Amino acid sequence: MSYVEESTVIDETIYDLINQAFENERKYKDAKYRNSIFTDFNEYFVKTDDGSYSIKSKEINHKVETLHTSTGAISESFEKFIKPLKLDYDEDIAILDICAGLGYNSSAAIDDFLKSSDRNLHIDMLEISKPTLAAGLMVPSPIESHDITKKAIEQALIDCGYASLELEETPIPENIDLKIHIDDARKVIQKLPDNTYDAIFLDPFSQNMSPELVSLEFFRQFRRVIKDNGIVATYTSSAPVRMAFIEADFYVSMGPIFGRFQGGTLASPNPENLTKSLPKNDEIKMALSDVGIPFRDPNLDLSSKEILDNRTEERHIARHNTKISSAVKTPIFLGQEMDDEPLKRRVERNLAKMNIPGVLSDEALYIVEVENDYMEEYFEDNNTRTRVLEMMKRLDEIKDKRNMPIKENGE
């Protein structure tokens, strides 16, 4: 299987049907093939609660999902990718949209821009799957600006020889520049200029499906291309993803909750752009346990399986050596009274392997002492990033039995 096929997440049947439709369009120069997909195969398109359409995924782990939350596909774009941004519409704006899919995130950005600015908007849309982009031409436009995105998608598909007919009629405004890159996002981003983007939208289907798009090294490219005041927005609350942002020199915070139980993640080089720290237990688990080990892709060229397998092996090696075991959520009990004796014994066995005698030991209290100053509000010198890095440093000290200031009288 090629990387393009591996990384395409839409249902295999509709994927093949779309490919066949455009092959016929190229062959017969007839619009009916493209236009019939949505009506003839409507079961692959799912109407969400706000009236906008998503599309079914292929079966992953014996489960079929949709590319967007059932609460509302276009609403999700506004809530998770537009509202958290602090864009200065008195200036020109540049956005990087990774995993552009049906084009909703970019369409939401265009909609917000046109209501707020008469400056210039540039969006680089990255999507490896031609049929997924083509599906964006077939769904009814949930907002007027989606017709602008459709025009750009259609032209990109014509330019690469996938489509042959110009059917989209909505013109692209002169102050909007949409550039669509149909390629591996890892290759594209390495060619993009430094310090360019005011915002980055990161919208892969899942970390287990596309770990290459949430790796530490990929995020280091984000850090290079984003402006110092820019913001990255993503739907995921995953510990390895958030830890990768921190290791790539970003500050991280809670993103909006919409259509899921947990909020997404916002990341920025500038802590003043962020307002809400991650929950305390999330910080502790990320900093101290193997669950926070990021996905790694050193040369930005590994397969998804290689990245997943390498992380599994790294977690195995780190457990009890450089990181506290994540079993039974061990790290969150540091400094805590425990009434459940069987659980306490399991937790303290894990801690002992890291030179931590118990949950209330001086060593335990020292490691998580920084969380005594936890505040949900984000401050430059007291936030999720500063606390996580300090706990990591203290764990290393304890692990190596060096430089630990022992408190007198248990204080």
C-alpha cells in the first residue's frame, strides 16, 4: 500500500467511486459523473446536527466514524479553529491548514476574514488525498465562503490532471490567495518559509492513523514557520501530542470543548496568547510518565507503523528508567493520601523503581511541589509549560539521586 492510500481516511468504497467518477470526467468531459456522486451514494455522506455534511471514514479498529463531530461539521471549524485565534485583522493574514479535507476549516477562516478585514488573506491548504478534496466539491456548501474554497480545490485538481471541467462558478476575491498542496505535508512544510503564519490548523483524523502529523520533528517545523505571536489549533487532547508541542518550544493550553468530552489543544510561542492551563493531573502525567513520550519521526520520512512501533518500544525502555510507569495512573498520586491499600501498594511499587519511597515521601513532595502553585489562569512564569518542564527536571534529579534539597521535619 502506498503512503497516499495508507493516509487516506475516507471510506474505501466512496474513495474508489470518486476516483472512477473523475476518470470518467476526464475521459468523456461530462459533468454528470462528478455531479451524481452525492445523490447516488448519499449513504457515505453524513448530515451533522448543524446541517453541514461530513463523510464516512474507512473502518479503523473495527469501527466506522465520520471525519467531523456529529454535533456539526462546519460549527466545529468555527468553534475549534477560528474562535480561539487572536488574529489582527488590521494586518495581512497567513494561515497553514494541514489535513484540509473537505475545506471547512479554510472556509470558516475565509468567512471570518471577509466579515472583519479588507486586507489580504493567504491560506496554504495541505491535503494528500485527491478524492478527499474532490468530496469537498460534492457536499452542499454549508456557508457561502465554502464556494470560494471549492473554486480553489477544483482548480488544483484540474492543474494536477485529476479533474477536467470548470464547474465551480464562485470567483475567488482578489484579496484572498488559496494555494492547495496535494502532497505529504511533511515534504511540503520543509519548503515553506520561516516566520510566515499567523495560525496553523492541525486536523488529522487521529494520532494512531497519522502519527507522522503529530510528531516532535513535525512540530519543530511548525515552530520554524509560525510567527512568534501565532497560534496552532488542534482538536486533540492527547498527552504525546501536547508533550511534543512543549518539547518543540511551544506553550500549550486547553482548547475549546465542542462535540467531545475533552477540549482540544492550543499552542503558541507566546504565552500571552493563551488563557487556560491544562488540568493539573494532565500536566503531571505528561511530565512524569511514559504516556507523555512524543511520537518521533527524525527525518520526517517514517511510515505510520514505524513511528507507532518506535514509540511503543521507547515507552517500554523508559518505564521505570527515565519515566514513572503510567500503569494505574501512578504519577497523579504523588503527594496524595491514598485510602485504597491495594492500589497504594501497586503505585508505590512503581514509584520505588524510580527511587521514590512512597506517595508522601520527601522525594514525591519535591517532584510535584510546583503544582502547589497551580493556576488555571495562564501567566508568563507560571503555566502548563513551566510546570511540566520543572517536574521533568526534578524527576531526573530524584532518579539519579542527586541535588535533592531534603526538607526538615517533613515540611
